[in-house]
Amino acid sequence: MACKGYIDILASECASFDELDCPVPLAMGCKCNMLEDIKLELHPHSMRRVVNIIIALERMKHPKPMSSSEFCEEAMFRVFFENVIEERIKPLNASATYNKTSKTLQCTICDAYKKSLVLSDKQNPKDLHLKAVTLTSGNIRMKVRFSMSTYKSSSSQGDGQPVCLGISNSNLYLACTQSDGSSMPKLLLKEVSGPLNTIKVGDPNGNDSLLFFRKETGTANNTFESVKHRGWFITTAFDDWERVEMFEAPTERTTNFTLED
């Protein structure tokens, strides 16, 4: 009888989920071992409905009462990946190619706290990086001027405008990359020789680390998300003279920037 109740739950969820094939006889019979023959292909229309279906399936496999601690988050994801989904997802932008356009913007960049991006001590080229600093009118010359090149790719529609952020009159570019055996992406200044007319994901020279998705948020704010490491954004801290770094969103650091000609 308990099994019938769970089937009713599953049937009701299927009734409102357009992409599932949920025949009526499923709700009329009660053979929990039939679950081994059920194959579902899920589409990301409603994560809540997907979770409800997973819970119903797991409970039908295990008729005994389960506490919330027994059906933990880890178990849910295990069921989701091992028993429910037939994986057909290709790696994101696995073979995407980005081609440079004729549009290049010369600008300086300020964060949401009105701090400007400046270079660290140039006398230490091995650790040259960007800092965010509140500048007075007499120190405006310290602002780093960027040459922001724009790119286009058919695979990046809706992700934002692909750009490369180079420091004007130099061969230095902002790069989001993993280094020194670290698993955490870092923001580095990378020296690049030669043109960057075409950049392909998986580039052996690591030039795909130079690409960022620029998205406009609000009227003047922009975010810069790494193309190579999705979910990681260029960020600054609230305090002055802190290093500009990559952080995974959401974060307490700001990801919003304004561009000034």
C-alpha cells in the first residue's frame, strides 16, 4: 500500500512534466522491482520536479521508512547520476573557436567601490599583478589603460560578449589560469607574443585562458567571467590596495565594474 502512495506521487509529478513519458498503467500496478527497467530522460525545465521524482523513485526502491538524514543530499545525487539520468551532455564549448572582431575598446576600469585598477610594483616583474585603489585627482595617471578586444563565436550566444583584456602599449593580458599545481584558478598577467586573431578552447599555448565573457548588469556595470573556468569572475575586495583576483560566484567580493573611456 505504501508503494501505491509513492507511485501516485510519481504519477502526479509526471502529469505536470511535459518531457516525461508517464503511462497510466504505472499508477495502477505495484511492482517496485519494475524500477530497474524504467529509463527517464530529464530536461532542465524544473529542478524541483526532478528532485521530487528522484525522491519518489528512491522510496519505491526502499519501502521502509527513511528519515531525512538517511536520504541525504549525497544519496540524492548518487541516485540522480547513477540510476535516473542517461547522460547525454557534451563538454561545454569543447571545440569552440573565438574569432577577433574589428571592435576594440580603449578604457580604464573601476570597480563598484569606485576603486581604479593599477599595476603593482613594476620592480618585481615576477609577481606583477593588478590592485584596486581609490585614487585622488593627482594620481589618476596610475590607472591602467586597457585595450579590450572583442570576439565572436556561435557557441557563446547568451553567455555574454567574449573579450580579451590587454594592457595598452604592452604584450600583457589578463589570464584566468591554474598554476603551481593549484586547483584554484588565478588571475595572472600573461605575456603574449603574436596576434590573437583566433582562439580555440583547449589551445595548447593556453590562450583560451585570456578569454572572458563580458556581461552588462544594470545600466553601466559589467562582469567578467572566465571562458575557460566557468563560474569564476574577476573580483575586487572592499579595502584599498588589495589584489584583483578570480573568485567563484557568489562571493562577498564585488564582481561589478564600470568602463571609462
